[in-house]
Amino acid sequence: MPPTKIPVNTESQDGGSWQLDSAEPLWTRVSGLALAVIGVAAAVLRFLSLTRKPFWFDECFSVEVARLSWHDMARLLWRREANMSLYYLLLRGWLHFGSSPFFIRSLSVIFSLATLLAIFWLAGRLFDRRVALVAVALMSFNAYHIRYAQEARSYSLFVLLATLSSGFFVATLREPSRRNRAGYVLASVLAVYAHLYALLLLAAQWLSVRGKHQTRMCSHALRRAWIWIEVASLPMVIFAAKTGAGPIRWIQRPGFHDLLEFAEHLTGNDGLPLLLLYAVACFAALMPVQKMVGLFRPEAEVPEGIWDIWRRRFLFIWLVVPVGVTLLLSLARPIFLARYFIFCLPALVILAAAGLAKLRSPLLLAASLAAILLLSLQGTLSYYDHDFDLDRDDSEGAVNYILDHAQPGDAILFHIAEARVPYEFFKSFRIATQQPGRAGAGPEIVYPRHSDRLDYRDFTGKPTSDFVQSLANHYPRVWLVLMSNGNPGHPDATTLMLNQALGASFPRIEMKQFPGVDVRVYSGP
């Protein structure tokens, strides 16, 4: 394939300069070799310790949703789980080729590695080959990106599609061809179906072309693309309006500590030193003062021209506005969750790379980049040792304990319907791997149970007191699995009801605790 030439000396409609930093080709043998070396390092960091962390509730949830019948899957997505529907569909196809935790998580690794190429393309579109290679290096070693590349959820896919959406957005602005417009529409719509918060990215893109000069940049092709995106994303908007904040009602209102922790995690999980290095690099990208003015006063005249100001303004808006808007909305209803904003990571690394690339001394640039990469690597190694951003439960340990100690005639019920999901996953995994002496049928599931196999109704609901009290007439022992049932010492109302109803019928109780899971077995004298 011949090297791709970056067009130069393109003029905006008002005469402002759209010239890129360099006329050098983006794809060369040198850049290809550099990408290959960085890609190998990135693959090692993402596949290394891929199964060291427990396969936890959210990942089990992804798998069991993908395994549902088409009818049950469609009903469940429409009722409450449409937010990551694209990932569930892709995972459904992926599961035909393997079902081990390593294989399941590797799909996210593939999305993560593909994002590096997308970052290189986008950064090259916005700046030049130098910035693009630095951005790819920063992304490759970033612990936050690696952490979610090792999880069977949609976040890795979300980052990839957000990067492609912004890449085609920039391409449509500069070259409003049918292919670029189609790519922008497709990537943006898929991003919305990968995660609803992609709407914040689209809002940031729209905001970046508001203003006296920027409005002229907003071509007819881009306006047509937005119409197609709005139409194709309408089902997700209706879903969000229908369900409201119900699926995320558990999110707590963020404080200053939460924001600082999010910033430290996003920059690479190595605390304040790495955060400060990123802050300095990003600030350098926004300097000098006239460029800073252009960020906040888009109508201002600037000698460098529209393009030089706009690209930095776009990255700044992408990085800051989605978080800021969500924090404001969280004053009324908390909707800020750190990992939902992983799609801002490409803007961070490209902006930081642009700041580092201002160091014209190759030695100084290499030293600065090496310092950030070493701290990032330290953050990644720290992640291998212990998790960050959230705490995983030990559903596997709990399920194995139940299956190893169950007796014929036992029953099992779950405090909330969703708690059955990891039970089904690990039970089926034991059967599939044919672990000697450990593939028993286990207790009979009495709640939630609407058919012989998991269906969409088994993902919601809580047992009633009358139903729980009736179990003593049919079973000598009843297992109870508690998850997400309140703070220690302050159980929720359902837990209190279960304790009272089961305790009245079964005088003996044995308890076993696992991280995030409480297992109890009730029996007679």
C-alpha cells in the first residue's frame, strides 16, 4: 500500500488556515516498524495476567446475557440492558469459539489493540506522525486502558468506537466525502449502542464547531451525518427516557476525592506524580496564551488560523465537557461513574502527546516520554498486584463452595435475582471443563426460576415472604446467596425479611463469607 499523504494548505471557507504541522506521510516504514514494536509491548501488557483477577459478577452478567435465546435477549435488552447491547451481540458470536475466562476477556484485548491504530490515525489527522507515535506509546502503557482491556465488558469497545467516531468527525470536517461521512455515522451510532454515554461525546463534537468561525467549518455533509446519527440512535434515546436512572440508581454522588481519584486512574494509576506530568504536558499543548484564549473564546481572531486553535479546542472539550456536564447533572441525580468516562482517554493522550512533541530536542523528548512511560508501567504493575477503580467479588469461590457442599434435596434461592447469574456461569464452566468430582447438579434453584433455563425474567425481582416461608414444607435445607444487600451491619429490607422468614422455619444456620458474597445454609434440627 502506498504511503498516505496528509493534505496541506487546505483553506477554510472564511480564509483561515487548515494547514497541518507537516506534509510528511503518516504511514511509512519507520512509523510502521515503531507501531509494530509498540504493539507487541501493548499486547504483552494486556495478555499478561489476563486471568489473574477473578472473573466477577459484571463479567458473568455479560456472558449470561449473550447466552440467552434471541427472544429472551431481546426482551432483556429492551427492559433494562440496552446500554451495552452491541457488546452483548459481539460476545454472543465470540462465545461460539470458546468459553474460558481467558478467551472471553481476549475479545476486549483485541478491541484495545485495535484502538492503538485508531489513536495513531486520529492523532496523525490532528497533528503529525510525531504526535501520533507518542500518543500510541502513552495509550499502550496506560494502566486504565489495560485494566478495562482485561474485562469482559463493553468499555474497551467503547473507547475504540469513540476514537473512530472522532477520527471520522475530523475527516468529515477536512474532507467532506461520502466515505468519511458514512464512517462517521457508522462509528458514532455503534458507539451509542456500545455505551449510552457516547451521546456525551457527540455533544462535545457538536460543541467544538459552535462559534463564529467554527460554524463555517461545520459543513453540510456533517449536518447530514448528524441527522442520520439522531435517527439511528433514537431507540437508545427512547430506552433511556423509558428506564430513566433506574439501572444506575446505585451510583453515589461524587465528591472531590472521587474526582481526584478518577484523574489519577485515567492518567495511569500511579498517583499524583504521573497526574502532574500529564497536566504539564496538556498545558504545554494549549500554550501560548493566544491559543488558550481561542479555547474559551471561539469567536476570537488568532494569527495561527482556525485549524491550529480548533484541534486543541476539540481535544480539550472532549476531555473536560462530558465530565463537567455529568457532574452538574449529578447535583440533581448522581450519574457520574468514573469508568463510564474512559472514552475521554484518547483525548488525554493525544493532548499530552501534542505537548510533549513541542520539545524539539530529541533527547529531552525521549527523557520526558520515558519518565511518563516508566510511571505508567509502574501503575500497570500495581494493577496486576491489586485492583483499582472498583472491587471485584469472589463469585467463583462462593459457587464452588455451594457445589462442593450441597446435598441431595437441597434448594437454593438468591437475595436478588441477578445473583443467580454468576452461579449459572461458574456451574456451567465446571461442567464444561469436567472437573473430576466437582460437576454435580447442585441444589435445586427455587428463586428466581421461571423455566428450566435462565430467561429474561430471571434477571430482576426479589423473593416474597410468603414464598420463602413455604420452602420448609418441601426442602430439608435451603441455601441463600446474598449480594449487594447493604452495608456491613446495616442489611437491606430484603435481607432482614429473608433472615426472619428462613430463621422461623430452619433453626440451624451456617454462614460462609466471600468478598462481595455471603453464603448461608438453613437446615432443621
